[in-house]
Amino acid sequence: MNYSYRIKANPKGRNILIVRGLVQLDNVSDIKAEDFDAIYIEDYGQSHSELSFQLQSMSSIHGMKSHLKPRFLAATLKPHVHQLKPLVDGFATTPDDEKMSERIEEIYDKLAYIDLFDISEVRTNNYVYFLKLCKHAISRGLYTFTTSLEAAYAQGHTALFLAKQDSLTTNMRSEFVRFNQTLRELGYAERKKFEERIHVCPHCKGSHLFYMEACPKCDSSLLKEEPVLHHFRCANISPESSYAYDGELRCPKCHQMLRHIGVDYDRPANVYTCQECSHTFLHTRMKVYCTSCQKTSRPSDLLAQDIYSYEFTTEGLQALSSNDALLAVSKDVWAGYSRFDSFLSQIRLFSYSHEKNESVLINRFKLEGNVNREGIMHFVDDLQRKYHYHNLSYNSHYIFLAAKVQHSRMETLKKQMEEEYLELQRIVELRNLGTKLVDQDFLYHTEGEKIDNFIKRISKSQ
Amino acid sequence: MLDFCFDILDGIIACFTRNLSWSAVISTYWFLFAIEFPRYYLLEFVIAIWHKITYKSRARKRAVARMKLYIENPLITILAPGKNEGKHIYKLVKSLNEQTYRNYEIIIVDDGSDDATPLICRDLEKAGYIDLYLRSNIRGGKASAANFGVHYAKGKYIVHLDADSSLDRDAIEKILIPFYYDPKIKAVGGCVKVRNAGDTLCTSMQALEYLKTIQVGRMVTNTLGIYHIISGAFGAFEREKLMQIGMWDIGPGLDGDITQKIRKSGDKVYFAEDAICMTNVPTEWHALFKQRQRWSKSLIRFRLRKHFDILMPHKHFSFLNWLSNMENLLFDCIFNYLWLFYIISLMFVHTDKLMEIFLIGWMIRYCFSLVAFGVIMLVSERASEERKLIPYLFVSTFYTGYFLRATRLIAHTKELFFFSSYKDPWNPKKTSDLAQIEGI
């Protein structure tokens, strides 16, 4: 393996980026997005996890340079792909493979109708993330949300091509559900058919659940189950162990030997004894342990979730292909990154719709020092992941973290944000990014203040 | 028809005016005067008076025992075994919830029910109304169900109940008190009364009978130290003692059997006449007939056969146990045959005056029953409520004097010659067959 990547034109004139080993495309400055049209992974690095990492970093969602571009794998890697299959457009024996070339053309035919996202933009908020999934699906001619039950995912099913992207946090999952609803409300997608009803954890909506028998009194699972024996002759009933005598069954009451089931004795029940609290019972209580959030629930507490398959409508296909859908679907999004103009619109929107005792608190600080745009975007992306519950924006070296807050909790939140800021300062220092955080201050919308004034305050003070 | 009635009336008048002398009455009704009156009326009257006289000393004794009970406050187990009793369980636990004695656990044993009992009981267990629900998937009989429960019981005392019974709110407390009179008392029987008295003539007659034979009758045998049956419907046992004697054996009549076992082991049993349990009794005569047949057969099966040794001199001979069984055998079995002989002889000797004899007999019995009712009124804790049964005394002669006697006679004969209790479907065949082979 003497090289890790090269670019080669295929018979149709498309440039194929041939990758061998682990390459983090977005970090390689030699390769620009316009240098290649498709990716062909010839071999993976040291392990399967490297292949998985490679595919995810080059996916339509995470990869910037590879955004929506076709990607293929060498046919020899097929057995190693497993659950990552949806991230791959196909398998080929060589980069010049005819079928592969045709598939690339098919994808480009579809991409011609799709407005790509600006690849210099960060991953931005969750809705953009979901929209990227939709665009990917449309570019591959998948118009149906092929929902199916999959054991490999914590949520238990692969709704909306979420396959292999299962690092969704709980917060993202709930947004994802809302996203689906919004798509339906906007008429972009419609339910095609009912697939299944599953039960998920009430705390984290995960479906990786263990059903365990437990003591109805102390909830311990350390149980001993033992059959009881009924000796017909003397009407004695007691656990089997009380009959055990020198390898035989002998009645503890009348000392007769038990020879024949149905004639001398029978086994009318099984009795459980809890080894923790010594409670005896006939019926265990079921408890459900969620492997995702490690919480225990009762089967009756589980949430029933109907799984439907969805289909994009014509209107939906048009809106999702262009970037029109972004504004429509994300108008009520709060958490996540927004461009500065959207950020201000959201603040304005909030001021019209907020509750009486609610306000918005903005933690603003400046990135000072020599740092390029890409570095800033990486930093913002990190921030977004870390503080996914805040609304986040960036504008001319200023970073804004905004949170909705009740008036009574204003001071507590301020303290929390101050601590977050100090933590960030330390992280920036440790990472040695060539920059530092300065000029932290708080802005909040006071009761009675005109929203335009507040917006001006946010923008003007920079 | 009218002539016939006048003939009888003339006969009675003639009887009273010319033929009736004390000697003639006594010689005709010797069975009534020589056997029934001393045992069932005179003795009970005397003991009831004695009971009244000693009321204060007994009350003091009871107060001390009650204090001891509450100082120790032992956990007790309330055990209700049964088949297809689900519909009664909620009512039972509600009545237990009202008890003055609070430290108890409830165990319900389901002997292979084939109705909704498992569902009901599991729900009640989940809701915390009962502490343990045990179920035999295969029916094993009442004894095995009760033994199943005892095995998992944690209480010091076990109160055995029928699932369709309900208790006075102080019944548990009162059935436990006698354990603190004497450490030798290892089992206490409660007083069973009829809940559905007044439903039919049949239940009203049984209500009267229960008052006389259980509340008064057992109070008398208890005072004499020959109390011999702790009702399956309501009885309390020391758990350790129960385990020691091997708990219940195969029935029917297992309540009498276990009382015998405790007495034989040298310990005492006691009757708490004030610990009241109410139960529903059969409303139809044929059902009552079947029930009494079953009960009566156990006298032959257990007292005459299984525990015959009590009647014989041996190393651990006890006069009171002998007397207890002898009294039971004599009055409930042997004298029944004597009664049959007496009736037949009356028929042959006084063929022409049968109707007169019958009517005079009824009058004498009616007088006796008034005395017996007076005794009931002396003993009962709810005399005013039970007074409404007085009108039924008119017909009680037919019930106790003829119906019950005839039923017992048939049952005893069947059991003596045909061992019919072993064929009773009340018990599963598999257990009855083995019990017959073993002679238990």
C-alpha cells in the first residue's frame, strides 16, 4: 500500500477519487471538492472500525467535500460492510467498472435537479442534518422512507434512511420525530403504510430492552425457582428439595418413597423465592431494562410507537430538492446552529410567541486571534455538539449562545453559562488553536423592550 | 276427610283426658326423656347457667390474655384454600381489612380452579390486598391446598378460613386470645353462624341448628374438655404444632381429623364462642342433604376407623379424648340406630295411635326447643337479631328430629358398609384411592 488516494478519470469522463487506507477527506488540503465526482474505496485500513469511520466521514451528511457524491466500494470489501450498506452506492471490481460508471451518471442526472448545500457551511442544526438525509435519498432515487425494524439500532427501526447514523442523541430523536411531523404537515411526505407497532423505553425512546423477571416485593432478579411436589397419600405439598433424600424422593411428612408421577405424586406448581428478601411468590413481576439509558421501567410504562413507511410527495420532492424546505421545516427550531440572519429571525419570532414569564438570554463572546474560517467552523461545530440545547450562531468573530429562560431562573442560567464559558476558555487554551475567548457578556430581552431595539443591541455592539 | 280429623282430635282428647299419665308419657317417649333431654337440653342449660355465673372471672382472664396478645403482637397468617372461590376473595379481604388485629398476612391457595380465580387473585396480589397467591395447577384436594399454604406461611398462628366466609371485626383477635390462656392450647375453633338465614326455610333451619349445635353445643363440650371439632370455616392453629403433626390429611372431614390429631398429641384445643364467622349455607334441601352426608361419613371414617386407638386403652390413653370420641360416637351414631329401633317399635306397638303419638311428641319437642332457644339467647352475642328465628321453632322438630337424623343414619350406614367417603368427588380420585388403600 504505497499510496492512500489518487484521482483517475473513468470512461465517462468523471473523476474518481480512489482511496486506499484511512483518509480524512475534509482534512486533506490537496484535494478540493471540485477535483473529483465520485469516490471508490479500494481497501480499508487496519480494522473494520476504520472502514466504518471512513464511510461515515465521507457520507452525504458528515462529509463536506463528499456531500452527495456517489461512493463505491471494492467488491472484495462487500462482506465487511454489514450495517453500513446504505452509505454505499454500490460495489465494483475496478474504478472503471461499467455498471459503476452508469450508476454515477444516474446519480448525477438526479443531482442536476438538487440544490446542494454550501459545503463551506458547518453541519448546522439537526434539521439541516435531516434535510441532508432527504437530499441524499432523493439523489439516489429513494422516494419512500423505507422504514423497517432493525435490531442494530437503538431506536429499533430505520426511519428515513437513518441507517448507520445511529449516533442520534435523545434530543435529536425527538427533533427527528418533529421533523417527520413537519414534513407531513407541510405536505412534503405522506404515510404510505403501517409497518409495525413497537414498544420503546419511556426515558430515551430506545428499543434495546431486556425483559427481566423480578421479585414483586424488592424488584431483585436474584430468584430461585423450584417446583413443589404433592404427595397424594398424605396431602403433603412442599418444595422438591424437601423431598430429596439420598438421591430419591421421600415424603418429609410420611417418609414414603415417591415412585411414580401421577400415581404417587405430581408437580402442581412452581414457586419462586427471592434470594434477596426471601419473599415467596408464584408470579414474577416483569421489569424492563433499557440498555441505552440504563434505566428500568415496567412493561406497562413502555411507549407504543407506530412505525409507518412514508413517501415523498411531488411537492415535497420539489421543495426538498431546492433549499426552500429548509426555511419551512426549521421555522420552529430552536436548538442547534443557525446562520446569523436566521438566528436573529428566531429571536424575533420568539419575542412574538413567548410565554409571559419567559425571556431569552444570550451569552456572547469573541474569538480573538489568528484563526481561519475553517478552524472557526470546526470550533462552532464542536460547540454545537457540546451545547446542543442552546441556539448557536456565529458572526464576525463573535459567538452567540442563546437560551430560553423563565425570569425566575435567569440568575441560575447566567451562572451556568458563565461556567460553560470558563470551561470553553480552558478547552481553547488546551487545544492551542491560536485563539482565545474574550469579552464575554450577557444580553437579555427585558419586558417591554421593543424587539427591534433588542436586535439592534445584539448586532450594534459588535 | 272431616271425619278423619275429628277422629284424631277425639283420640288426642281421649289421650289427654283418660290415657295420659306421666308413666305412659315417659314409657312412650323414653328416647326423648332418657337420651335427648339430658344431653341436649339439661346439660346445655346447666352449662349455660354456669357460663353466666362465671362471666366475670372469664372476662378477667380474657382481658389478661388480650393484653398478652397485644404485647407480643405476633404475625399471623390468614389462610384461605379453595377451588373456584375467586368471586368471594375480594369480599373476604375487605372484611379482613376491618379487623381489630392488624398484624397479619393473607395467603390464598387456589386448588386448580378452572374459572376466573387466577385472574382475580393475581390482580388482588398485585394491588397488595393479599400477600401471597399460591396456585396448584392440578387439583389436589382441600388438604393439600391448605398444606401448600402452611408451607409458605410466616405467621406464628395460622387462621384457616373458608373463602366464602366473612368475619366480625374482632373475630381474629378473639380467636387468638385463647392461645394466651394456656400454652398447651395449640388450636382454637371459631363460632360459625349462618349469613343467609332467612333466604329459604332450609337456611333458617340451619341458622337455628348452627346456633344450637355450634355456639351452644361446642361451648358445652369445650367447658367439659371434650371439644372435638374445629370448623374448617374458621379455626386457628399454632404453625409449629401444625407442622409437627404433619398438617392436614385427606378429607372429607379433615377439620375433625386435625382436631383429633392435636388432641392425640397431648395438647389442648379450645372453642372461642365469641369469635364469630359468618358463612353461606346451602339454600336447597338436596344440597344440604349432600353436604350433611359428607360431614356425617367422616365420623365413621375418622373417629371409628382412623382414630379408633383413642377408644382403646394404651400407653398414652387420655380419658377426656376417650370421652370426647365416645360421646360423639354414641350420640351421633349409635343412638341414631337406637332411634330407628325406637321408631319402628313405636310403629308396631302403637299402630292405632301413631298420629296422636306423633303430635304429642312434637309438642314435647317444641317445649324442649323453647328451652334450647332460651339457652341460645343466654349465650349469643347478638340475641336480639336471632330472636327473629323463634317462629321456625315450630318446624325445627322435623328438621333436627327427622331430617338430620335420617341423613346421618343413611350416611353412617353407607360409610360403614360401602366406604363411600372414598368415592366422594369432593376429593380428587387419585388421593382418595390412596387414602383408602392406606386406611386413612
